Amino acid sequence: MFVLFAVAALHAGATDLPKMEISQNGNEAALLAFNSNVPKTFEITVTNENNAVVFFHKTTKKLASYNENLDFSALGNGTYCICINYGNQSLNNKIMVSDRKITTENVQHLYEPYMKLDNGQLNVSFLNTAQKGVFLNIYKNGEHVYGYNLGKKLTIHKSYDISNLTSGEYRVVVTDDFKDHIFTLRK
């Protein structure tokens, strides 16, 4: 009885996950569609091969569906990563733009790291589903400031004293087996 309930609950939960679809919409343009059974606030980030942000949008209201036409004509050929971050989870897909044609890979559903700066302590929590090496790097103005090996455990909870960092904006990158999770930290 319990096994049947657990399987039914797991199946029901799996169908409730938001979905991301990408389709070509003209020359060097893609239509990004986000759909969720439960309205959510989310952020869309598109980065190029150098992890530079080429598009960013953050919703202010909870939405169940959203469409965005992404025009890559000015950016040119290359590989781009599209990430829709909703809470501690994200939908990720790589798209390749080549000779006015857009191709995509399969969408990956990932868990996002949680970070909080509290009294000079950077607290990081992450569900490492791949159980492979996870690393945290901090940059200021493109220069590497700190690097940490977070380990390979399924659940990672770490705290780092960064009280000695000068005021300013920092880029925090958590790298797991699937992608670079990029955050901005203001101190």
C-alpha cells in the first residue's frame, strides 16, 4: 500500500514540474516558452560560451506561462545556455546557432545552490544530485579572489568567512557536473 502511494505521489509530482520549450522562430531567432501548473516568479538568463550574460529578464508577478522571442542575429553563431531559475530549481538548455539555424539539446531540470551572506559569512547549500566534484569561485572585476572545493556529497552545507573582502560587487560561481551557477554578491 505504501509503495503504491509513494509511486503515485512521485508520478503526480513529476507532472507538476514547469516546462521549457525552445523552437526556431525565423532566421536566428528562437521562441522560448515557459509553462507551469503553479504560477511562479522566475528569472531567465541567456549566456554565451564565455558565460557573459547576453539576455536577462526577471518577472515581478507570478506567471503560469511566458513566451519570449530571443533574437540571436546580432550575437552571431555560437552556443548559448538558457536558464530559467524558479526558486531553488532551474530549467536549462543549450542552443546552437549556426548558419541561420537553431538546434537545441534536451532540457535539464537542476537544483540551484542557495547562498546567503550573513555577518561576513557566505553560507552555501546545494543538493548535488550528480555526487561529483562541486567548486565555488569568487571573482571581482574578472580577477579570481577565492576558490573552494565543496566536495562530492549529495548534500553540501558550507560556510566561508569573507568578512575581509573589500566593498564592491563580486561574481560567485558554483560549478557542478552540469553547469556553472552564477550569482552576484554585493558587499
